Amino acid sequence: MTASLHSELVLPCGAILPNRIAKAAMTEGMADVKDNPTQALANLYHTWSEGGAGLLITGNVMIDRRYLERPGNVVLEDDQAMPALRRWAAAGTAAGNHLWMQISHPGRQCARIVSSQPVSPSDVQLKMLGNFAQPRAMTQAEIEAAIAGYARTATLAKEGGFTGVQIHAAHGYLISQFLSPTTNRRSDDWGGSLEHRARFLLRVVAAVREAVGSEFPIGVKLNSADFQRGGFSLEDSAQVASWLSEAGIDLLEISGGTYEQLRLLGHGDDDSQDRDVRQSTRQREAYFLDYAQRIRQSCSVPLMVTGGFRSRLTMTEALANEELEVIGLARPLCGDPVIARYLIGGQVDYAPAYEQDLKLGTGLLGPASPIPLFKVINVQGEVAWFYHQMLQLAQLKSPERGLTVLPAFLKHMAREYFIGFRRRWHLRGS
Ligand SMILES: Cc1cc2nc3c(=O)[nH]c(=O)nc-3n(C[C@H](O)[C@H](O)[C@H](O)COP(=O)(O)O)c2cc1C
């Protein structure tokens, strides 16, 4: 029978997703000063639960308090915040949907405001306006501790009432750093050949499966490519997907890019060699769909593809043609939290593409400006606009769709530094 947006999906572990739209992960930055979940997060996920998506995936929750992707990340290392975690999970599953926790470690993509001593597979620094310090190569013991950390966080998520976990192996975070030859220059068992570079991910998957049991859904978010010369390629991705399939995961989400090539949001120059696929995929609204087709040939896991889906027609065709099993949507749900329900019910034909209007200006002021500051304001301001809408929803207010890029950028920077310094102050005193 042909799948449509309202079809159920039975996952390999036996769990059932009630429909084919998933809210993809978006970092919320709403933890309290002790990195614990807050009522704001419960409010936000309650709103999204009522919004109709069959699966909600949280923004990345960190496995290790020392290394955050940004201040305001939730950290889950122990059970001290179990009541708050349970409130978040209960709110986020109120409508009977699935709620999976995305679990992550930033590796070198750890903002300097959080730590000036990040770790990574190798000591390759991310050079972006001085925001990220020089990382130190992880020791064997640190690698084993991180694997155990993912399993511990997954166990706690299950205890707290989350109905699944997603391991973040995309976008240049720690697992993605292990996978990519540009950031993994190790010559031991964890680097070199693809088999060695994928060892960390596969060990994490095995440890998480061992911890949560065979009936609990495990997803993985993987880059189709990181779009950098000499980086993780589409062929690498297809091979890793095949190994993940053998490892027994339940849902593979395809995305792409890193901080240096923001292809996840449809930006970036693409330095990679995957030109054939690139040409055809560029014409499509769902910019990773063609990459996903190559990956699909080598793995039997249900696929979720995220990035650029906006029209109901593209979504329903992709499902009907069996190009994927789950449609991932992120940005549209910030400005319109019930859009999934309307798409599924057929009341609307398009999810809003807010990102199209989010520019400081054109020419010198535009996203392709030769002036680095303007480029940064365009990109960061766009993302900040979505952060702002999530904060509005978390305060049970309506989205402020009229907000423009510059105020969004300034508000975000002020808040980010405020919560970053407040957290540092707190850590110093404790
Ligand atoms: C504000 C914001 C925060 C994001 N945070 C995360 C994250 O924590 N983890 C992740 O895997 N992807 C994250 N993403 C990427 C989205 O999950 C998604 O891949 C991307 O937005 C493309 O999908 P879309 O076109 O439907 O928005 C984030 C995107 C945005 C806009």
C-alpha cells in the first residue's frame, strides 16, 4: 500500500510512529543554570506535541557537562534532574506522538564561552572568528568514556519517559569529526580507513542498544556528505549507512554539512567531488533527497530526510515513490507550530519558508557580502530568528513573524553571552 503523510510507520524495533512527519532537532538553549530542563522546554514541546507531527526530536542534549555546543544546552549525566526530565517528556508526548532525545557531544564545535579546552579526534581547530579554541586529541580512555556517556544519557532519557533517542552523527559534531578525514588524523584504531573512522559511531550505537534494550527506538542523524574537499563523502556515507543497518538502528536521518559548510540549512559553497548528484539535487526543494537515494541503495533502515521540504506535493511524492519513510521538518515549525497537522490533514499545501525573507539586505548587505561581518549577521541572524520564535512559543506567546534579521541577531547575541557568563559564574561558585 502506498504511504501518505498520515500513514503509520512500524519501526524495526516494533515501535509505531503515528504519521510520517517528524520535527527535526533544533537546539533550544533553554536549560537552567545547572543545565537542567525547564518549564519553558515543557511548554515548547507541549505546543509541538499538539501540532500533529508523529515524531518530535529534541535539540541536542549533551552527554558531558564540560563540553556544550552552546550555553543553554540540556546536559544529562545523572538522575539529579529526573523530575524536570519527566515533566518535559510528559508534555512532549501529550498528544500520543513519539518524543526522541537527540544525544550529542560537540567535540571541537564547543563554543569558547563554554570551554577553552575542547576535545576532538585530532587537534584540528575550527577557525571561525576565534569562537572555538584549539582542541586536544582524545586519549583512548576519553574515547571509551564518551562511548559510555552516550549510553548513560540514553538510559536516563528512557527512564525519564522519552520514547526513543537519536544519536547525532552529523553536522561536524564529535561523531562526525571521527567520520571525516579532515578532522580525524589519527593513525590508531579510531582513524585512517573508513572502517576505523566509523568505529566510534558503531561502538556508540552498540553501547546505546545494549543500554536501552531491543524494543526502544534508536535513530542516527548522518551527513550525506560534509561538502568539503577530502572530507566525508557520499560514498563514505552510503557505506556507513550499510553498517548502521547491520547494527540494528530504527531510523536513519539524512542531512549534510558542518559549521564550515552550512548545507544543513541550504547554504554553503560545496567543495566536494559529488557533482553529479549535486546538480540535480540543487533544483529540488528537498536538497538532500537525491543523496538519500544513493544511501538507500545500500541500507534497509527506514529513512528520514530533512532539509528544505516545504510543499505537500514534494512530501507526498517522496513517500509515494518510496524515496523515504519520514519527512523531517524543522524551521517551519518555529513560526507555525501546528503546520504538521494541517499538512497531514490536507488543509494547506505549503509549509512556510520563512528563511527566504530573512536577510539583512541585498548586495553588500546580503548573505554573499564580501564583508565578513555582514555575512555573519545574515547567517546568524537567520538562525537567531528561529531561536526567537522558539522562545516565544516556550513563553506560550505567538510567534513574532515580523521580527527582522538585525534585531534577531542582536537579541540572540546578548542572550547567548548573558547565559554563557551566568553559567560560568555559577560553575565557579559550585
Ligand atoms: C535554529 C536551528 C537549530 C538547529 N539545531 C539542530 C540540532 O540541535 N541538531 C540537529 O541535528 N540539527 C539542528 N538543526 C538542523 C535542523 O534539524 C534541520 O536539519 C535543518 O533546519 C533543515 O531542515 P528544514 O529545512 O526543515 O529547516 C537546527 C536548525 C535550526 C534552524
